[in-house]
Amino acid sequence: MPQAKMPHDIEVLLRELNQDFMGWQDPPNRLLRALERDELVLYAQPILALRGEQSFPMAEVLVRLQDDDAVFLPPGGFLPLFEHFQLLPKLDRWVAHQTIARLARSPRVPRLCVNMSAQSMGDAEFVPELAAELARAKVSPAAFVVEISENDMLDRPELAGAFIASLQAGGCKVAISGFGRRSVSLSSLTTLRPDFVKVDGGIVRGLHLGLSTRKKLGAMVSMAKAVGFELVGEGVEMNETLTHLREAGVDYAQGFGIQVPAPIGLIIDH
């Protein structure tokens, strides 16, 4: 049975209410304007090495948007709009371009991690364009880490596998972020073989609470050694957590307890 058409006056009202709810009269054009006029700003959060000589060999690149009121919106304030209007590939390209330009300056943090969306995973042109831009900038692909969320990995396993294989074939590194939030099995990691796995902050923050969480982390550490990837503990808030991560054999740690995100220049520039 065909769906009844919404009355015109209700459709107009709904559009106006959506505009008020989102705060912008024309959200797609507002987002495109932000990309074209560089109204987005890169932030970064350092990733601490729990062994080795260099304290901060990596940092995660984050993005903020300067609103019309000169307020910097956090990701939750605008990323859902990019996703809704299918504009995440444009945003991902913008972030990748800006990150490569930063890496070309030989920053004191030699490796940067960039989050990529499922929409970009399905874009056949994304990886070739990324490889070409890295080559033009004379940046080692190994300095560029693409982060894929556990949700996208589990929801689109074949697409994620092809995307990861393509990136690694070109020399880029790959991280799975938020791992353990949904996973009930480690088997996907043996197939995908990422370079880094970020242990979900819910697990990390619970390490001091009980044995079961530590056993879960221990299983991840054993898998990392067997398969050959490195572990990053996300969401670190306390020094006690760092002690647990070191004792468990985790390679890196990240979180507000180590350093809060800041404008990227303050984190990576000399």
C-alpha cells in the first residue's frame, strides 16, 4: 500500500522546525561553506607511549567547527549533520588534506591518526586520492594512520576489510577504535589485521574495578602479540589506570588524564 503523502502545510512546518532544531537555515550549504572557507579547525590529542624513548610518537587528529556565534562546536554538534547529508567524504578529504600538510612540515609528533567514516570506506576514489596526495607532499604513508570505528567494522565487515587492505597495500597504517564496546569475539582482528587496536574507554576505565575487565584486556594483549598489532588504551583518566595498562603490556595510552585535546599546532609543532 503506498505511503500517504504528507500535507504541504505540515511538510513546511516540519522543515521550519528542523531548521530551528539544527540552528541553521540551510544546513548542507552551511557545512559546504565551512569546508570551502576553512571554518573547521584541527585539534589533536597526544598518544603516550608506555615504553620506548619517545613519549608521544602519535597523536589523534580531531576537528572542531566555528559556528556563526564564534563558538567552536565539538564533533557531536556537527558530525551528525555531515553524516545525515552524506557529506562525510568531503569532510574526511578536508581533514586528510590538512593533516598531510601538517606532516609535510616534519612535526615533533611523527605519526597522526585520522578518523574515517563508513561513507568514505565505500568511496572507491578515496584511497587512490589519499595515496596521490601523500606522494605529492612527500609524506611517508606510514606516518598517516586511518582510524575506523569498531561499529563500522562490525556493521560492514567486507567493506572494512577491503578498505583496510587497500590502505595497507599503499603503506598507510590502520587502527580500529573503540574496540570491545560491542565485540564478543577477537576473531575479526585475525582477519582484518590492523596495525593498532584502541581498547574502548569503558574497558580501560574499569580496570581498577575488578578482575573480569583485566582478564578481557589480558586476552586482547595476548591476541595482539599473536597477530602482530599494537594496543592503545583509550579514555585514560587516572594514573592508576596507566599502571594497569603498563603491567598488562599495553603499548600506548590516550585520554584526558594524559592531555586534553588542544589546537593541533600546540601539540605537534616544534
